[in-house]
Amino acid sequence: MAPRNLLFLGGTGVISAAAAQRAVGLGHQVTVLNRGQSGKEAPAGAEVLHADIRDAAAVRGVLAGRTFDAVADFITFTPEQTRSNIELFGGRTGQYVFISTASAYQKPPMRLPILESTPLKNPFWRYSRDKAACEDVLLQAYRSDDFPVTVVRPSHTYDRTRVGLLGGWTDIHRMRSGLPVVVHGDGTSLWTVTHARDFANAFVGLLGHPQAVGESYTITSDEYLPWDRIYRLFARAAGVSEPELVHVASETIAAQSAGYNPHLGPSLLGDRAHSVVFDNSKIKSLVPGYVATIPFADGTREIVNWHDQHPELQVVDQGYMELSDRLISWARGG
């Protein structure tokens, strides 16, 4: 692949940092634009510019006279923000890659595997509906004005900093303390987990690719696991041989968690509560050789080891501790 001139909006999140690192490693010219307030550094070898993407004048100032082969947008969440970015980057890039979300796909899904043609319809989660609305704005701009959009829909993508359990590190703490943990549903629904480095291999292959303009792509691993297995893999990585898993209906968790965290219920009912298995044929057809190679068993060890090396990250959420105790007592008829 010939070196390309790439702009990353964000560039320090789980997905964007891995993608930027991959792009730099392949020899692309990478510029990262963010506010410089996250405390995280862009990868070595990337140019860093500071401006708030919501401040159009500031962005125009730092990008004056510059154009890019591709702009990758990781930080747009509403149609209003999308319209502003169309104004900012129209005529400035050969491709505008919008990172949407696989949670926007129909929930519950009427058929598996989920394809790019699966309807976008999530009545449970505003975040997902907003991302789908952003896609609508971008695709209308493509149809009417040739705005060069490509849509990418990742699902649960992680790195060593993310404990992908309902309670995060608190669930690891409970397992290590011999306490039961809550698993939504009956623990058998299937979930797809993708390491950020694997995602980045496919994602960077799309950048500056003219065939990708006007198209949407799901990028995930082909590994899907029941939730009970996911909890047990984390337990094994944490040195717990047999965790005590207590199953609670997702609707009950959502109802009981409203006072603790109003976002937990919508994200659960709008995503994790449903089996999600994805067909990655489309991305593989454009990025030959793409395959996710990091099994989640390795990923869980990487996550737990990282947290064990950084005790300051082992934050126990007392609100979730109390919610877990209430839900477990309820499930046991207490």
C-alpha cells in the first residue's frame, strides 16, 4: 500500500489509538487532531494538532490549506455534529470514514449472522439511534453532493485497559473476593469480542481506498462466545478457578439499575442482551488477508495483567457492588 496522508479526529481512544499506531507502522503520514485533554499520547511518529472539533473556526485555522487522502472520525455522535463536519471536510479529503456502531443494527436481530444489509433499528439505546441518524446525514450528502463517506461499524472492541464485564473491574474484584457476580440473561447469548489491534488491521486497509466510498463495513472478530464463557475466561485470568455466576433477566437489571446508572439499562437492552454474530465477508473482500488473530482468552490475560500492574486502575464501584447484592438477593428469592 502506498503511503497515505491521514487525519484522525480523536486518535487516543481504544479503537483510534490502535488504528493510528497501525497506520504509522505501515508508513502512512498520520496527523491526530484532538483537544489535548485526554492525558493520553498519540503514537510516536504521528503529528499532533490541537483544536476542539466542535469549534469550526479553530479547526479551519489549524488545518488551513491542508488536504488528506482520508479523514477518520471517531468522535462524532449526533446529526448536528455530522452536518458541521461535512462543511469542514467537504473538498478537504478524498474519503471521510465515519465510525458508527454495530449496536445500531436491528435489536433484537431477526436473523444471524448480521450483515451490512441488516436494518438499522435500535429502540432501546439513544446512542445507537443517534449514530444511525449520523449515517443517514452522511449518505444523503454522498448521494446529493458526492461527499466521500465510508461507514465503519465496530462492535465490542477492547484493549488492555477495558474490562468488558457488566461491572467492569468490580466484577473481577467480586470474583477474587469469593463473591457471586451477576450475569445478564441465562448466560448463553452469544457475544462477539474484538481486540483493537485486530480491528486496526482491517480499518487501516480501508483508508484511502476508493472502492470503499459510499459503502458500509462491519469490522469484528469471527470469535463469538456465550457470556458465561466470557465471565469464566476473566475469572481464569484473575486466578479464580470457578466463579459463582448468578443469572438475572436483562429487563430486571435495567429496571433496578436506573437509580445507580441510567445508561446501564439502555446499553444492556440495546446491545449485550442479544446474541450478535457478524459476517465479515465484506471487509475481507476489500482488505485481503484480514483475520482477527487474538483470541479472547489471550485478551483477558492481557487485561487482568495490565490492571494488576496498575493498582490505581483497580477501582471498585460501590454503587455496582450494592446493585449486584440486591440483584443476587432478588434472584435467590431473598
